[in-house]
Amino acid sequence: MSRPLHRGISGMRISGNNHDLWDSQMKDKTEKEDLDRNRSSDHSYLSLQFPLKVLLADNNSPSKYGSRENGFASDPFSIGTPRSRHKLTLLLLKLSLVVILVLALTGSLWWTISISASSRGQILHNYRRLQEQLVSDLWDIGELSLGSSRFKEVEFCSQESENYVPCFNVSENLALGFSNGDENDRHCGQGSRQSCLLLPPVNYRIPLRWPTGRDVIWVSNVKITAQEVLSSGSLTKRMMMLDEEQISFRSSSMFDGVEDYSHQIAEMIGLRNESNLIQAGVRTILDIGCGYGSFGAHLFPKQLLTMCIANYEASGSQVQLTLERGLPAMINSFSSKQLPYPSLSFDMLHCARCGIDWDQKDGSFLIEVDRVLRPGGYFVWTSPLINARNKENLKRWNFVRDFAENICWEMLSQQDETVVWKKTTKRNCYSSRKPGSGPSICSRGHDIETPYYRPLQACIAGTQSRRWIPIEERRTWPSRSQLSKSELAIYGLHLEELAEDSANWKTAVHNYWSLLSPLIFSDHPKRPGDEDPSPPYNMLRNVLDMNAHFGGFNSALLEAGKSVWVMNVVPTTGPNYLPLILDRGFVGVLHDWCEPFPTYPRTYDLVHAAGLLSLDSGKQRRCTMLDIFMEVDRVVRPEGWVIIHDTVPLIELARTLATRLKWDARVVEIESNNDERLLICQKPFFKRQTS
């Protein structure tokens, strides 16, 4: 493009009758200059520089148009020549630009003076918002612009790390000075993450499909020994059988002691059997120290959802085996911190030989049970301490019994080693107690719905909450999942909002399920001997929703008849809808995704994240997107799925990260939405070679 520009300028001729000699000289000179320019290495640079010099030239400086080589002078302002007209045009253009600039500055000054102080503040606020968004966008663009050289594949970890759980290191915590139960808590420091991918154990196998996988698991998938199985509690020992490859949890009524145990609890409450717990208002149960989840496994067909929590265990873990069976569980220490659930969250708390000393710390553990228990809910405790006859154990039992009475619990029944209490449904029970007879009521400042890393409280919480609704007055399951108008008003929501959210998720689940098949990945290998199964390709039982919002994804899965349970996670960086989710009869937890999730590796079949990347992109970055993705890789099973729904730029960045993690990944467009995309990923089954 530069050569035609030079030719047009250098070939420009001045018209006239008496200038033949001048025309001849200029023609020869012009042809010589063109030849020199063609040989010059700076041709393109000069071609761009010349018009700038013409526009920016100083009129008072000497010019080759003002004094010619033959001695004849020309008037640069002469109207009669093309060159003079060109000069005049340039001058007029410069004057016009000056006038426009003066007018613009004057108008800007007048506008600035005329706007109000509040308008200026709003403009400044919007400007700062644009600045913050620009910084965030530039960060994402910068990540993308680094290209494949930056995004190298992440290496695999050594075999010693195959069961690594971040933030739980009892020996390290003891060395740091933690004690009195704090050594079992989460302590997430800078070195808690690993920068490599965990490989499964050598003989790892894909879990059996539900419900077969509830009763039979592969020994090589969990870290447990035969001795640990046989040394388990008597109830657990009767339900487990270990052979070379499998652990079988007996479900026959002839051997299954948990059926008689559950039936006994129902009778102590005044019900015919455990199937009637739903009619009594029970839907969600928190099982503290759950063994291997047999209590929850038995109740699940009764539409009762049991969440298991237990301490971190390096081997023989209750949580790991429970999750391997396809049952809800998470690592949590019942020691010095509040549980990561809001007040009034569960209909029943269960503790069968759970190892909690309820008489310790001035009854703080019992106060925490009261906090998370709904009005009218039940606390079931099975312990040899209840039938103790020696002086020391009798003293401990009397403390628990008296303390329960002082926090307005009613003892319904005591049989053998089991006792059942019922929490009061009347708020005024606490104010009618004798002064000094029990813990005080929490102030509004202490009674909050986000108990994340909060120490145990010595006061009674939840009494001032608008969610104080006795379980008998709540709708029974499954009607409970669709909250009433008055219940939604507590959260500032309307029926139309929940209905719209439910409809959107119903469509989304239908679309998701059609994509969860290896057919989307043309190069996906089929396991030898397997026929082409209908979606999903592998067992989908444990689902992790990283940004649950209203719990709509959970609700749509159940409405579609999928045999799954969902861990609804509410990020601490966003609005807290966890109370709403729990009130709908689901289970969930608060969590900061810049920290590892409290679970063992390979425990979820599907990880879902809708809007999570957008939620975190506007926040102060304490961690990278790669950190979050590597945590997802740790918790998802081999051949498990990851679904990410977000904006186009973030999905493109996420796809690049998925490549680093060696996932099979495809981007799917969303109908009638050009601003968002789906990223469907499947984690391959990389086998560790035997040494």
C-alpha cells in the first residue's frame, strides 16, 4: 500500500504552458528518485512517514515547495496552482481542528460545572466499576494470550499421594501446637495444595452401579485393611464381610441389625416403624461418626436423607467408605468449631458410639446439636455410658441428662443403650427457665447463618430466626422441596422466581443427561467386554454442585427420577442460600473454593459448576482458576464428569485448563444464548503401572 502512495505524491504534476523544461527536469528527477526508493531498504518506513511530515510541517520552516533547485521561487499560497491549493486546504483543516477542539473543551467545561455533586459521584462510581471489570477482563485475556507454551500438562503425583487429603494433618497440627481436639480440624496453609494430579491405586475399579454399589464395593478403591474391618464396632462388624476383592455390606433382614435398630428408634419416638418418620416431619438426618454409613443406607429407600460426618482418618475412613457406597458424607471435626451449617438445619441428629464426649467443654457440644436441630427435631444417642453403673460414668450420664433438660429437650424414651430427646417447639421455653439453670440465649450478633470457621458458642442460637418452624408444621417430603409463599418470603423470594428457576433447571438437566455419554468424545475408548450402555456411561450417584444457588439442580435431578444425591455447596463469596436449600429437604454446606473440599480423592461421579467462575472473577483473587480445577480433578472419579456453565471468555479459559489436566473436553453452545457456553469434560481413567 505504501508504493501507490509514493507514486501518487511523486507523480503529481503542476499544470502550465511555459514550463516544459521544468516538466522534463522534474520527470527525470522523479524517475531517478523512484529507482532509488525501490532499492532502499527503508522504503515502507518512509512511505508511512511522508504524509505525517506533510500534515505536521511548520509553515515558517524552509520547504522544498518554497524554494526550488533552479532558483525560481513559487508562492505557496498562490491560488492558481494545485500545490498552493493543497497548502491552503491543509491550513483550513488545521484551523478547523483548532476550532473544534476549543468548542469541545468549552462544552466539556460547561457540562462539568452544570452536573450535580451526586451525579459526579455516580459517574466516578461507574468509572471505578469499569476499571475493576477492565482489570478482571485483562487478567482473563492475559491468561488466554499466553497460549499453549504457558499451559503445559500437569504431571502426575507419586504413589504416596494417591489418597492425599489436604488441610488435615494431625501430626503436623500437633507439632504446631494445636490440641484439645483442634488437631483434628482443618488447617489450610499455603502448602496444603499439591501441584500434581493424583493417580488412582493400582487395582482401582469403576464402582458398581447403584443400588448394587451400595452393598458391594471394591477393596482396592479404599484404604482399609482386613484388621480394621474386623476391629470395627460390633454393629458394623455384623454387616461387613471382607474377601480378596470386595467388601460386602449385608442387606438381608436375617443379618442386618440396623433394621431392628431403626425400628427401635421409630417406636421410641411413638411411630410404628421407620417408614413413618417422613409423616412425623423427619427428612434430613445428620449422622455423627457414622461408621460406614449403614444407618443412612437403610433409611435411604424410605426417602430419608442422611448426611455422615466424621473426623479425618488416614486409613479405614468412615467417610471414604460411606462415599464409596454412594451415600452422603464429608469430613468434619466435632471438636472446637461450629459445623458449617446454619442454625435449624436438620430434623434429626444421630450418634451411635460416635466417640463424642458430650459432657466435655461445659456442654458446648450439646449446644451445637441444639443449634443445628430444627424445632421439634430429635437427638438419638446410643452409648454404653447410658447403662453405666460405676460412679464416674454415672456422673457423666447425669450431666448429659440434666443439661438436655436445661436446654428444653424432652426425653421421650430410654431403651437399653439408646435414648431419644425431642427439642422444644416453643421459643418461650428458654425464657421461662430458672435464672442460671442453663446457657443463655445468643444475641443477634452471635446468632448468624454463616458459621464458617466459627468457634463453638456457649449460648443458644436460632430462637430469633424467622425459620423457627416446628418440623410437624412443615410440609412432608417430597412436597417440602417446593416451599410455600410464606417460607419463600423469609428469603425475599416469590413463588414465580422459584418456579422459573425450577423450569430452567428441568430443561438443563434434560440437556445435560443427553450429553453425558462417550458419544460426545469420538476418541473415547470403550472398556473391553462392555456393551454400549445408555447414558450415563459410568455410575452417576454422588453429585457435587459447586454453586448450588437455590438448589434447583438438585430438585430437577430428583424430579427427573435420577437415583442421585447432591452435595449442594454454597460458596462463601456469594449470597448465602444454604438455609433455603436445607429447608427444601436437601443437604449442603458452606465452603470457600479457594480451599480444598473436605473429602477424600475420587469421591464424586459428577461435578457441576454453573456461574461459579463468574462469581469468583469479580472477587479479589486469592487463588487461581487452575487451583480450583485441580481440586475438582482430585475429588472426581476416573471416568467421572465435569459440567461447567459460564460466559464465553471464561469457558474458553476453562477449556484450556481442562487440556492441561488431560481431560476430554468439548464446548457446547446454548440455544438462544450467545453469551454463555457449556463445557462438558470427562476425566480419563489413567492407570498406574505396577512396579
